Amino acid sequence: MAEVDRATVEIERDPERFTVVHGHLRRMLLQRFPYGVYFKVYARSISVVGVIHGHRHPDVWLKRTAP
């Protein structure tokens, strides 16, 4: 959980620096674990779509991005 907390602080600090993986969906890879934090940036907020294992099929996080 500490690693995810650290990631959310980094995302909040500068969300635009992370890789766009699909449409407006971005990803920050965790350093110590094979997980990524998937999120979307809006004008006044950031929405975390999920924290997903790196070996999961992309359909797992793509389903969560639907409006």
C-alpha cells in the first residue's frame, strides 16, 4: 500500500508526465511491484481507473475506461 500511496502523490504532482496507454488513459508503473496505476486526468480532478498487474490482458483495464 505504501508504494501505491507514493504513486498517487507522484501522479497528483505531475500527471502529464506519465505514458498515455489508450485514449486519455495514462499509466504509472510501480517501482517495487509488477503493477501499474491507470488513471485519467480531467480539468479539476484525476480519476484512478485501477491498480492492475502488469501481466493482465489489456481488456481488463480497457473495460474500466468506458464512459
